[in-house]
Amino acid sequence: MTKVQLSLTTQEASLLENYGSQFGYNLPKTIRFFISKASEEILKNKIPTFSMSEETEKNGLEALEEHRLGETAKVDDVADFFSSL
């Protein structure tokens, strides 16, 4: 955990305190709330997401169903598994 010391003007502190009081938050909790929401937005815009193809989604759903039905085998040693194919 990283600690940050922050200096606010009286007006900034008052504004944040008034906003946070609507939710029962004190000033530190209100500031953490704003920082967490800003962090979420940064991550949302920086981390790319990729949609899978219809074929990949279909194969994945079929594999999941096979696993639920117990039609899959546990692999303890990946190298041994692939050498046996």
C-alpha cells in the first residue's frame, strides 16, 4: 500500500466533504472513492479487449459442456500429455 499526503484548499476540502456526506463518507473515503473511479476509467481505456470469433465461442461452449458432463481428463504433466498424442 502506498500512502499519499495531500494538501487541499479549504474550498476543495469543503466541496469533497459535502459530496461525500451524501453517502455517509468522510473526507479520506471520498478521496479514495474518486481515485478508484479515475483508476477504473484509466484501466478501461488502456486495456484492450478482444471479441472471440463465433467458431471459437462455439468450441469453448462445447468444451465447457464436455467438462460439465465429465468427459474430460485431468492432465498433471503437460509435456507427457503432448508427447503421448
